[in-house]
Amino acid sequence: SAVDGLLVSGFSGEVWLRPGVTLADAQRKAGLGQLLPNESGGVGLVLGAGNITSIPVLDVLYELIAHNRVSILKINPTQDPLAPVFGRALAPLISLGLLRIVQGGGEVGAALTEHAGIDHVHITGAARTFETVVFGRTATGKRRARPRLSVPITAELGGVSPIIVVPGKWSDADLRFQAEHVATMRLHNSGHNCVAGQVVILSADWAQRERFLAEVEAAMSRAPQRPVWYPGAQARLAEVADEYPGARWSSGHTRAVIEVGTDADPTPMEATEYFVPALGVVTLPGNGQEFLDAAVEYANARLTGTLGANLLIDPDTEAALGDGFEHAVAELRYGTVAINTWTGVAFGIPTMPWGAYPGGTLEDVQSGIGVVHNALLLDDVERGVMRGPFRPFPRSTGALIGPGTFSALPRPPWFVTSPGAADGGRLLTRFRIRPRLTTLLGILESAFRS
């Protein structure tokens, strides 16, 4: 709509289907369960996420609409205080017998996965939790060899998300803005996000590398203080401190920037989804296409998971690379690729699919199996690609006469450095409930004030 075009000005999304899928195939399969509305998908168990409160609601709705499946939603204990809110919000589904909400610890979830009345399981969480659900564990905590789960399972898990910074000639304003962008990818929700940016990949030959890194550290430090609240987070921060004694800390020793050189082993940072405000930095040689191809290969081969990847590139450099840039995007094996935006933005767009890159299995789940959100109900989804403007308004006006993407938005409201984010979020919620011009103007005023 015109309003959406204004609220996310300059942003666009694409859904890529798997190779070999024709337009006729896509049109024939679109609709998923709605193509057979009288065919029940049975009863599904939704094991809700513990970090983002919208996820359990979205997963229940997707199970119902995409798969004709009623659900038992088992709330993560971190969300127990919100159980009455979930109950009120989902009361229409509960009253029709389409949903039941239950609470409890891991033992409740385990009992439900083994219940004869469950036909399918969907989980949002960590790979280790997925393995426990599917295989169970021995008395010593090792994963059992054979699956014990007897029904199909889909999953949205985390990973180590890259932030590939393609070298170019950036202004001081570009350096500062994109540094805040990187800080947002790591610090949103205090880093307790499955798709938080974790490893920044820079070029050793970029003349502005040191200046950009200094801006990133400054942005990480000056962003408003927020509690590091997720269970186990303090222990994970202690792990980071032990593994990387050279890390640079800020905000009361709760945020770390880890520049990995020849004196530190990058393996823990590459293989462990930290889920805390710890940002790694690695350096690869090369400029232009050489660097970009090396960064894509590094991300695909070295970093755990396939959920989301981020690319930052200025308009002139992107234009110079041409088809080589698009080829690099296609080579990234991630369920969501974000260009000059954060993959978390795609999470909030209903028509964008959300999930791991295809290929996860019970034995090697990577970042999950299947997709959610996907309001277009497309089948054979490979990935979503989200594109945003490299520069905010008013600097984006240069795209009206040159390369790049124009945006009417100043600093995006989801930036952790945006002072208007809380007010803007409340106003946007009210606007979606009851669209009014005065509320829309308030949203825009809040955005420009930021």
C-alpha cells in the first residue's frame, strides 16, 4: 500500500524459489494448506521461543493457516509472565478449540513430544534443544544415536550471522551511519536474537578499515544501556572473556568487540552462536569482487548456521561490480540475505519467508528445517532477499540522479541509537489497530525526531 511504501521507504523484498521451479509450478502450489481447506493437518505442538514475544503467536498462526493444523503452544518459561496476554490476544482461536496454551519446563515439552495425539512439532530455539527433542540424551548428556521423535518436525534455529562490509569510498557520515547499523544488528534485544549479526568481515586492503572499526566500537559503546537478560547470558559473556582476553569491552563489561588477528583462534567465534552482545571482526585480503567472493566463501564455509547474512555496500561500488555482485548474493547459502539492511527487518515483513537455507536434516539441522511467516503461502522457498538504502534521508536524495536507492526515512526507527524508537513503535501499533492520519503523522514526526 502507499502507507507501507512510506513507512518502509526505500526497502524492498524478494522471495527466491528453489532452482528449477517454474512460474507455473509456483502459481499451482501457492496456497499450501488453503488449497485443501477440508484436509486437516492434525494437532501440532509449538515449542515457543524465549527471546522474542511475537514468535509464538506468529508460529501458531502459520501452523493454522499454512498447514490446517491446530496447536498446543508450550510457552518458554522466560515468557510465562505473558501467558495471560497471549491468552487474551489469541482468545478467538482458543474459544473455537483451535489452540491451547500450556506452561512448564523442559519436562512438559518432552512429555508433549511423546504424546500419541501430536502429529507434528515446530520449535524455535537452539540447535542443541532441537537435538534433545529429536534424539534425546544419555545420562552423560550425549545425543542418542537414533531419533526418538516419531512425527515430522520443523524448526527455526539460530547461527553465526555474517556482516560483510564491501570496501568503497565512504563519507564520514556513511562510516558513522553504517557503524550504527552494525551495532544495531548485534545489540537489538541485547544480542538475544537468533539472527543477530555476530561476525563483521572487513577487507585488509580497505583504506578506511580502521576508521570504520573505530566508529563501530564507538557506536557499540554509546548505544543506550539495556539489561543482558536471557538465561545463561552472563556465563556466555564470561566464556567470551576467557576465549578472547584481547576483546575490547564497554557498557559495564557487557559488550565486546573481538578483533581476531594472528594471535587469536577465530574458531569459537565462528562456531558458537553467542546470543549476547559480543561482536567479532575478521579481516580478509582483497578489494572489489575478489574480496566479496572471498567473504562469501568464508561465510558459507566457516560460520555455523544458514539463517541470515548481511551485506553493506555503497551504491558506486555495487554499480561497478554489476552482475558480479548479484552472483555473490546468489552464492550465499542463507535463508535471508539482507543488502544494506538487517535481516531482522525481513523478519518483520509478513510476506517474506523466514527460516534456514534449504538442506537441514535431523542429523545436521544447521539453522532449521522449513519456513514460517511466508504470508503468500509459497512452496519451494529457497530464500528471501531484502534490500535497503545505503544512505538515509536527506543524503539518500543523491540516488535521484545517480546510483543507489532513495528513501524518505531518516535514521531507521529500529536502530538502537534511535531515540524515537519506543514512541514510534507504540504509534505504529496503534496505527495498525486503527489507521488514522493523526497517528501516521505522529509516526513520521517520531522518525524524523530520531
